Amino acid sequence: MSDRLSGKRIFITGAAAGIGYAIADACAQEGASLCLADRDGEGVSQLAETLADKGCHVLAVSCDITDRPSVEAAVSRARDALGPLTTLINNAGMNVFHEPLSMPEEAWQRCLSVDLEGAWHCSRAVLPDLLHHGGGAIVNIASTHAFSIIRGCFPYPVAKHGLIGLTRALGIEYAAQGVRVNAIAPGYIATPAVEAHWQTFADPAAARANIESLLPPGRMGCPREVAMTAVFLASDEAPFINASCLTIDGGRSVLYHD
Ligand SMILES: NC(=O)c1ccc[n+]([C@@H]2O[C@H](COP(=O)([O-])OP(=O)(O)OC[C@H]3O[C@@H](n4cnc5c(N)ncnc54)[C@H](O)[C@@H]3O)[C@@H](O)[C@H]2O)c1
């Protein structure tokens, strides 16, 4: 355990699995106190037990980020247990991939509420603590879908473009009060969500191998590689990085195809 996040009290969404789980683990290793929020209450409780055994001051809460009262109750419990929050990591999200005109009626609302509005619910609940504290950090987990479009993945990129807009707008709005708001745009990261995506193909192993062959390092990223960047942006090592987005895709988004 080291202390890059010592004294930070961090609210992390979607911490029961994948990237959020790795972020929680990395933040605990760096000495932060944590509130792990996920609609999978059992999953975050198990992770909290593991991290508490390693000496982390940690609370798990069952919370659906699409439901504002649920978010406010979770943030209030976090504040009571840990003290005023210093940091928010908006990680919870889900893939909603369709061809636009044949998209089921409810898919648009579901995607926008999980992948965009949820981050706003959490931000508006946590920001008063950051402002009262004299500053703090928000890290939003966006996606390379925030900058480029893959056909058939609608409306996920609409929401992720919006999340970059939220990052920039809040970053500028509260910069003078010491709040930094940044995003991370991961490419393909090996998590349960991506594993589920491969299962939508007739030959999941071939689909995965095909994608990996297109990635400059020849492999997908791992959750810890995103987590270490979240630690950096949440820490005091990034005091002048604001309203920005760091891409973690092994270089895929700048690779030229002829
Ligand atoms: N894995 C990738 O390749 C990849 C790439 C780019 C961006 N992302 C983004 O990273 C984030 C994490 O993705 P992941 O791959 O780890 O996903 P995942 O499905 O493996 O884990 C997501 C977690 O979020 C939780 N969650 C989902 N909806 C929720 C809600 N409404 N309220 C509370 N919790 C909720 C789930 O229960 C789960 O624990 C997402 O925002 C995703 O869009 C992932």
C-alpha cells in the first residue's frame, strides 16, 4: 500500500465488476477511503470485505445511478461513514448497441440514463462536498466511442459524446473553486461487458482474435491499465489537468488504415 490517494474519500460507481472493480482496488492500494456503489449490492459488498481485510476504510452501497433518490441516499451514506467526499469516479455504464432505426423503443432512454444522466446525478450529489472542501476531482469513464463511430453501436456513442460534454462543462464551471473534471476514453478493455459482447458473435473466439489483430499492441487492455490512469487523475499529481480526456486504447484511434 502507498499513499498517492491518502486523505481522499472517493465515491466510485459500477465497482462490482470490470474497470470499476480495478479502480476500487487501485484506489485502496493508494490509501484512499472508498464508497463502492453499484446496482449489484452483493458484488460491491464482497469487494468491500476484501479491501477492508487489506486495511481500507470502505463502505459498499447498493445504488442505481439512473435513480436520483437512490444516488442521493448512497452519497449521504458515504458522507456519514467516511466524511465529506473529495472525489467522484463515474464509471458505471453499459453497452447499448443497435442500428438506429430498428432500435427498440426503450433502448434510447436506457442508454442515455445509464451512460450519461447517471453521471450527472452523481456529480450533482457529490459536487457540493467538493466545493465546500475547497476543491476535488471528478473522473468520468467515457469511451473511444466518444470520438469515433462504429456502425450498429447506436446510441452508446451519443451518450459518451455527451459525457465528454459534461466533463468539459463542469470542468470549466467549477475550475476557479479548485474542482477538476476529467475523462478517460478506454478502447477495448477485457471486462465482463466486453466478454458478453464477444458472445453475441457466432464465433466469439474468432471475433476477439479479429479485433486484437487490429490493435497496435496486438492485445486488448486490462482493467488495471485504466485504473492506474484514474488514480493519476484523482490524485494531486494532476493539478493542472482539467476538462480533458485521456485515451487508453493502445494507439488504435490514431492508427491509419489504407
Ligand atoms: N470494457 C471496455 O472495453 C470499455 C471500453 C470503453 C468504455 N468502457 C466504459 O467503462 C465503464 C465500465 O465498463 P466495464 O467494461 O467495466 O463494464 P462491466 O459491465 O464489466 O461493469 C459495469 C459495472 O457497472 C454496474 N452498473 C451498470 N449499470 C448500473 C447502474 N444503473 N447503476 C449502478 N451500477 C451500474 C454493473 O453492475 C457492473 O458492476 C463503462 O462506463 C463503460 O462504458 C468500457
